[in-house]
Amino acid sequence: MRLTGFQDRAAFVTGAAGGIGQAVVALLRDAGARVFATDLAPAPPDLPANDGLIWHRLDVADGPAVEAAIALAAEAMGPITLAVHAAAILSNLSVLGTSDQEWQRVLATNAGGTFHVTRAIGRHMVTQNRPGSIVVIGSNAAGVPRQNMASYAASKAAAALLVRCAGLELAQHRVRCNIVAPGSTLTPMQTGMWADDQGAALVIAGDPASFRTGIPLAKLATPQDIAQAAMFLLSDQAGHVTMADLYVDGGATLRA
């Protein structure tokens, strides 16, 4: 099956400098979409320069900046009908070890950023009188308690329910809102938690002492695995899918 619904359409992507965000941008461009790519980090040096791709520095925790970026994207590319929000930060602290400042930092980006992006792109899409699709990259940590991931898991849980609420409200405007919830994925966020070259093997095997299951498929996801799931949810082929929370984690959560 070939996914359709991308040719010459304009897409807005956050977190585009990260592994998953970069993969999303590449797949959107390959499918014929024009992309307004954003990140707080500079553009990757190997990012191809062409007329169908615009790079913009953006902090998603800054609500007015997000609104301005959407307006700039629409001015440059026309109506934005596709959006992927992949920007997020990690925190590896226990509940008792999390400071007020750390809690606010993580919630501001992961939950607040999702709110700012979903609100801004939703406001734009409802004025277009055409179908739109918003996909947020969440986490399987939103649905499973984890040690030393308190603020991250809480922020992703808040973001997930926000997206589903937005999907309910925007359905009447033909705007679909969905979540892709990755598990352990080969990105700098993941590998930065590893102490040595055994990190991948330990994640796959799981750790009963910390109440963490392994990965039944016995492999980590690649950024492309997650991006491809996002592309499906953006596509015409998912035209009757909204408010879904699609776990792409190799079965790690043993989710019912």
C-alpha cells in the first residue's frame, strides 16, 4: 500500500533536529510535501537545502513564538494541513529527587509545548475548511509507571490526553489528532542514558529489579520506524482515525 495525501501539501514539524523529527522531515519530503521544519537546535549540517524545506529556530515552550512560527509557515507555504510535533526533553530523576525547577522545565516543554503547538496549528487548520492532520510523538512512558522518569512520564501523559481532547473538539472541522507512542528508540535521547556499549542489550532484556519489561521483538526501534507510523496517521489511508494512541514499542508495554 502506498500512502497518499502528501504531494504539494505544507507540513509543520517540531523537533526536526532530533532523530525522529529528522526522519519525519525526510519522509515528508520524499512523499512530496513541503516542510517548515523547526527546532531549538540549529539545522543539521547534512540537511538538504531546497525550495520545499524551510528551517526555523523555535522553542515550543514559548507560546507566542509558536503562534508566530505557524503564521510565518503559512505565509511562506500556504495553508498548513499536516503537522508533526516531535519536540521533547528527557529527565531521569525520581519523584523525591525532582526539584521544582526541573519539574517546571520538563512540563513546560513536553506538556506545555504540546499545548502550544496543538492549539496554534489547530487554530490555523480550522480556518482552512479542508481536512487536516496533527500527529504528536508521545511515549509509552505515558501509560506505564517508570522509576526515575517521574516528570518525563507525567508530561507525556498530560500531552497524550491533551491531544485526544483536541481530536474530539477538532473532529467537526475535519482535523484529526493522533499520537505515536514510541518505546526505546535509537536516538541521542536513548543512547545518552547508556553507561557502555551494552546499553541496547540491557534495554532489550529488561530489568525485573526496576520493574521494567524487555522488548518482545528483541530490537530497538529506529527513528524511521516511528516516523513511518506518523506518516500513516497523517495519510489519506488513516482518514477515519482520530484520537488514537498508537504504541510503537516492540510490545514492551504488554499493552491490552
